[in-house]
Amino acid sequence: MRILIVGNLGYVGPVVVQHLRSRFPRAELIGFDTGLFAHCLTGTGQLPEIALNAQYYGDIREFPPSLLRGVDAVAEAIGRAEAELRSTWRQMGVGFAAVVVAT
Ligand SMILES: NC(=O)c1ccc[n+]([C@@H]2O[C@H](COP(=O)([O-])OP(=O)(O)OC[C@H]3O[C@@H](n4cnc5c(N)ncnc54)[C@H](O)[C@@H]3O)[C@@H](O)[C@H]2O)c1
């Protein structure tokens, strides 16, 4: 199973990643984030990216559709309005994925 986590480098995102890693240890976890807070660590443990199989940097508004190849589910933690997110993913053809919006 391949899961994309958008906004994985914020406050909530790393917790979502840790949960997914423990719940689905064999899943391929892919992070996508602007890296806005990449220099702001709130702990002295390992960097949050270590729980991922791959980390990509960019803006969701310019999301490369190729990253959706083989993705079974998308978890969102970037703090944008739900309707706007749904519209963004719909434009990319993400009809098959579960979009989880942290509110
Ligand atoms: N922090 C909390 O205690 C808390 C509690 C409950 C719910 N929430 C919700 O969880 C969600 C995330 O909150 P947070 O505190 O982790 O926010 P945050 O600002 O700490 O993290 C958001 C992450 O999304 C990334 N991001 C923002 N815009 C982006 C874009 N256009 N493209 C790609 N990446 C982008 C940022 O770089 C950042 O890493 C929000 O919807 C918030 O309302 C937060």
C-alpha cells in the first residue's frame, strides 16, 4: 500500500506519519510539503522524515500528478479549507483515494 501525506512536516503531519508507520509497517509512505517549517524542530528525537520512504518538496498548488501513481490513500495536514482541497484533488483526478483532512 502506498500512502501520500501532504503537509507532513508541520505540527500535526509528523504525528500522522508516525501513526501510519506503526499501523501499516510495510506501507510505502511518501511525504509532500513546502518545507516551510523544516528548520523548526520541536524535539530532540529523529527527524520526522526518517519514518518515510520518500520526501518530496513543493507546493500543493503545483503538485506533480506523477506522484499520485500507485497511491492508494492521501492524508492531508496542510490546513487549507476542505472544499478547496477536495477541488484540488478532484482536478488531479483523485477519485479513488481517501482524502483525510485534519480540521
Ligand atoms: N496544531 C494543532 O494542535 C491542531 C489541532 C487540531 C487540528 N489541527 C489541524 O491540522 C492541520 C495541520 O495543522 P498544523 O498545526 O500541523 O499546521 P502547520 O502549519 O504546523 O503545518 C502545515 C504543514 O503544511 C505545509 N504546507 C502549507 N501549505 C502548503 C502548500 N500549499 N503545499 C504544501 N505544503 C504546505 C507546511 O509547510 C507545514 O509543514 C490544520 O488543518 C489544523 O487546523 C491542528
